[in-house]
Amino acid sequence: MHSDNVTSSGYAITAPASHPATACSMRKQMSPCIIALSLLLASAGPGLNGSEKAQASKIIKRYFKEQDPAKRPAILAELEQLDHPSAADLKHFTKLCFKLVRTSGPKQKGKNPYGCTDRKFGGEYIMRVPSRAKRGSKTGIFFSLHGSGGSGPGTERHFGMPDSKLICVYPTVTNQRSGWTQPEGERFVLAIIDELKRTYRIDTNRIFVAGHSMGGFGSWHLGGKHADLFAAAGPMAGGTFGRGVVPNFRNLPLRVYNAEDDERVKPASSIRAFEQINKELRPHFGGYPAEFHLYPPKDRIGHGIPTKHGHDLRSIFQWMLKHTRNPRPDRVVWEPSLAWKRHFYWLRSEDGRGIIDVQRKGNTFTVAGGRGDLSIELDARLCDLKKPVIVKLMEDGQTNEVFNEVPKLSLRVLVESVSIRNDPEMIYLARIPVR
């Protein structure tokens, strides 16, 4: 760390930041992907005939209706004999898939404190919903995670409402001993996002997470493991350990603070994380729009929250809310670590290991690093699907071209991408195996 980055507020390392639905609101939500799909129509092949479309519709409806995850792959495999769609077919089935995914699980119809509808990872949370969201306007979400011994209601009283135009969620962790960094807490937050996507018209490019103490650890963890889901993360008086977190922040704005006189959470892990960002990751991969503020003992912050103008909660939240997610970054850095998370931005891997680095320039993708299987998923806004896509693989000091052709459109890939994400900004139409 460099002494020339010391500021009056402490030790700061900074880098500039990059860069329920009615039928009417559903049409508005789908419009970007429909426009992108329309760009393909000029080169569309013959596609599915009438009976094939009817058969595919039945299979897709069964797939979304099936609640047992173990049975879904077999249903999806039935599409293989029909997987020769035209772009017009995909446009039709995109509308169907989003209609089905929004009814594949329950909507949130409760009141404070809300009970998450997920049977396995459910819990309670406080939620403030602006009238614009209730009217069907596109609305983002702000998660505030509490510390050890805290609760959702306590966090609401302490943090307030970061933005009156966002849906503000204050969950109470389901297991205080495991906190937000273990599957119980982590999957609880993701389950809330899923049910809110089914209930309201969510702006998926504006989902934020911040937290203090145990919630700071949770913000580090959720932000890194799921950097493709959030617009910004704000860990406060927390830290991070283990793999699959820090490298993944390449495209996610991150604002962190710790205090040197904090006796409950030492700043050592955050310092190590930013040393990794500044000495290893940013020089090699670029990106990493991250800020770290380490407050000296003279500020007497301890395990609290800074109150100086420019460093108080309001300022932290204002910094976060300036950002929106980029769902199609030109470079993705991913260190997979969760067996159940197989997608990250436009990458897919069943058993990936190590740090995977993929760069895109036009229709050319260059893959380096990592081990295990890897695929690239494509849409018409990521590259030109009417032209050949080139994939180069760098291994053992050599670069080999492993793919060079016009990608095959896939109904199966479309169905999977919609069912996994329920995100109009991440709809994929083709998949290229890299290794």
C-alpha cells in the first residue's frame, strides 16, 4: 500500500468507478431483449414447424411447472430433438418463458415483517416498497444487512431508507452463528430477490447490498460471489476470507471502510483484500472500481460508523447509488467457488476452478486461466450472432483457436437462462463450449 494515498479521513485507496407486473409493464420489461432478438430475424432459418412449436411449448410449460430441481434436467433434455429454432421462434418463446418464470413460484403478498416464500431458505424481513413499484414502475432493490445480534427492524432504524425510490429490504439472518456468509444466510437473500422479481417489475441493473459488522462480512461475500447480480456493494466494519470473493469484484463497484481502533473486527482481512486488488488483480486484469477507507485511531470510530460529512451513511449510500450494473462487460474475471452457482455474467461452468479470465473484442473471445469446463453464452447485444464467433484459448504458453463459426441458436439455452436468472438483461440464445 502506498503512503501517497493517505487522506485526511485515513488511509484511502481509490480508483475511479466504471462507468408486479401488469401486461403493460411486462411488455416494457421485455422490450430490450425483443429488440435484440429482432435484429436476428433477417438471417433466421426455417426454424420449428407448427407441430414442433406446440410440442416445445408443452415441454417448456412442464419444465417451469416442475418444482423438483432433480427432475428438471430430464424435461429440458426433451428439447434436444427440437433445438433448431429460428430467431422468430426465440422471440416467441422468450415471451412465454418470462410469463412462466414469473408464475413458477409464489409472489410476495404479506406484510411487515414479511416471510420469505422459499421453503428451504426462508426467513423474515422488513421491506419498504415505494408507490412507484406498486404501480408497476421499474424499481431497484437496496439490501441492508445487520450485524451480529442485530435484526432487520434494528437495521431499518439504524440505516434508514437509503433511497425512497428503491425497494428497501432489511432481512433478519436465519442463523446468527453462520451469519450471511454461509448458505443459509446467502441463499436467503437470493431467495428474496427471486420472489421480488416475481412480484414487482425489478430493475435488475440496480440491486445493491450494504451491511455493518457481520453484515459487512455478508456484503463482501454476497458482492463477490454474486458480482454479476449487484450494481454496487458497501461492506462496513467487516472483512473477507477464502476464495471466490475478491477476484470477482473486477466489474462491481466496491466501497469499504474499517477502523484501526476497531477491537471487534480487525481491519487486517480488508487490508489484505485491497493489497491483492492493487498489487495483483488491477495491474493484471484492469477494472476493480474499488475504494477502501481505513480510519486512524484519532477518529475514534472503533466498531461504529463514520459521522464526518462525506463519510457518513448518507455519503456511503449516495456513492453506491451512482452506479448501475453492466450485464455485458467486455472482460469477465471469475473465481468459481460455489457448486450450485454455475453462471457468472456470460460465462458458464459446472466444475471450474482457479481464476478464469475472458476478454471480448467484437465477435472474438480470448480465454485464459482457470481449469475445468467452461462455456460462453451469447446474445445479440453481446456480439453479432449472424457472423462467425471466434474463441481463442490460451494454455501452456500457446494460443489456440477452438471455435470459429456462426453460433447455433438454442431453445434450451434460452429456457435455462430465463429460468435461472429471471432477468431481461441476461437472456442467452447460444452457448459455445470452450473446454
